[in-house]
Amino acid sequence: MHLPFVSRAYARGGRSEHALASRSGTHRRLQSDEMRKGAPHAHSFALMAVLVLLGACSSPAASPGASAPAQTSSAAPTVEPTLAPDAPCRDCWPLSGKPLKLGAVDKRALLVKIDNVPLARPHYGITQADMVFEILVEGFATRLAVVFHSQDPQTIGNIRSARLADRSLTPMVRGALVYSGTSAYEMPLIQGDAANGNYVDLSADYTSGYYRVTFRPGPYNMFTSAAAMRQAIAAHGADTPQQIPSWGFLAAIDHAPTIGGMAGATAATELTIPYREDISLVKYQYDPQTRTYARFQNNAGKAVRDVDAVNNQPIAAANVAIIHTEIWEVPEIVDAAGAHAHDMRLTGTGSATIFRDGLRQEATWSRANNTDPFIFKNASGERILLDQGQTWVHVIPSDWETPSQ
């Protein structure tokens, strides 16, 4: 099936400097005796006087038991300025906006390909992701590109093959591409990207750290861990510091819904992404108590709440971003059922819709090249900032509608 090709536009505290404080010791004042001896003893008296004088010079005079008070000094603490409610966060994870505590913000992100058909659900480790991209693949099913940066799950699965869009998304997060393999057409392209330093290629075809589980049938049974993939990155000599560009997140957790580019937005607490109705259609429901979106996906035509099988926690998205772009079939890649793979334009500009804080904002997206993040702006040209937490990004054809209410 051919898709239309349409463009739309510290605080720092000083320490007490006790080493500079003075303390005076006590010195008993000596007095010379009356001279009771005659002239023959004058030399002895003179010698004694000299010794007394030297002793007096060696210690400061003080009253018995008295000491000078210790002097201390400390620098005034530096007070960090309070950010405006609509200001972007500082000292936060670039892909989730969460405050930096412990952890290496300059480590590589892992972009992991996870299958999304019903037999591959529930997913493992997905609630620990910073971002998730849902991409159309053959037969109009979808596949996930799951980005782990601020958290490293012990179990991630199931792992499936890469797609052409991953060649654009992985450099954006300075990432390592974690996948089971790919088509004969795409494999040399990925290897060429890795040779050029665009990202790290961690295909299961030639990377250790993957394993098969017995509780799922193949090919939905390949799993890995973040630790294993980071070991693989180190084996490549690629565990070097990375500067991952931020997507732009609000600094304040509690804020008015309309700040940060959402002025003029309309209320929308339910939305639908019109993927295949039998196995892929997605719905989100906004929860004002948690300020997150519950995700549901169809299985046999019925909506099922998405949960993480590792911890049984439901997926709760802080933001949902819809990117409209041109998507087309790739004749060189055909699956066993005869369906063609897809490629898509992920740089330039296009229309977008942002769901945040129970609001819907029509927007534009822009991205100059594959190393840049997506930037969203409203009709007034104001940048839209995201809420702290997990963001789901859906890349869909330009002419698809995303109904909401």
C-alpha cells in the first residue's frame, strides 16, 4: 500500500577558616627579687635579669586563665535564582526533564527496537524509558524505538529488527542502536553510519549480551539488559562523554496548564492514534490527578491497558507528540507476506499536535538534521515545552487525523 507524500508546514558555602583564628596562651609574669647580696654577686644578678628578659619576650603577656576569643569567617552562600514557571529546566535529564541527582548525564542513550504486535506484549522495562517513538512498519503494524538514558533496566524486551527511521533517530540521542538484525538492504547502511561515527551499532548478529526466554515463542523471545549493552558499548571503545541535546522541559512540576507554549490550546482528555484497528490502534486517557496519559492499545479489536511486565506498572505518558510527515514504501524491503517496509522524512518542518496537561495544541515541528532534537512551536512561534516525564512520539502520515475530545 502506498502512502501519500505530502509536506506541511553549589549553592556554594564557605568553610570556617579556623586556621586563621588566633589563640593566646597564658604566661606567668616573673618578678625579680630584691638584691640582698653585695657587689660580688652583680654578675649573677645581671645574668638572671637577661634570662628573665628573654623569657618574657618569648611568650605574650596575658592574665591567668584568659584567652582571646576564636575568630571565624565564612563566605555568604550563593543563592540560585528562582526560575520563572514557564522557564525550561536546568540541571535536568535532556530526554525526560527529570532533575539530575545521581547518574552520568553524559553517557550514551540506548535506542532499543521493541516489537509491538499483540504477541510481543506486554513489554519489559518500558516504564523506565525516557522517550518512546512509535513507527509504522510493514502491514501497518507498529514498532517501538525505546530510548533509555536516565534509567538502565535490568530486563528489556522483546528485541526486534531495525528500520530505516532508526538511522535518523539514533544520532539524535547520541545513541547505541540495540536490535536483533535487519534487512539485507539496510544492514550496510547501518554499518556505514556506525563506521562514520553517527552512532554505535549493537546488532545481535555480532554483539553479545542478548538471550532468548522460554516463556514466549520466537521471534518474540529475545531480551537483553542495559548493563549488557553498556558493556558492549565499552567494548567498541565508544563509552565516551556525549552531549545529548535537550528536548526542552518545564522546570516546574506544578504549573498552569497553558504556560510553556500551550496558550490557546483546547481541552482534550482522550485521543486516538488511528493505527490498525485490530492490533495497533492506540488511545490515551488523561488523568488530572497524576497529570499523565494512560495508554491503551487494541488486541483483537479491543482496547487493553499497556503495562510494563517487569513491575506491572501501567504506562503513564507525561506528553504525547504527534509528528505528521511524508511516509512511503521502500520497494527494496519486502516481508514474507509481501508487505513493503516504510521510510519517512524526519528532518525539515511539518505539522504537529502536542498533548500536554489535558490540552491539545496544534503546532509545527522542525529539525535541521539527524543530530538535532525535534522542536515544537505553536501558531504564535512560541516554543512548546514538555512536562517532566516520559514522552511518546507518534510519527504518522501527513493526512492522518488524530481525533480527541
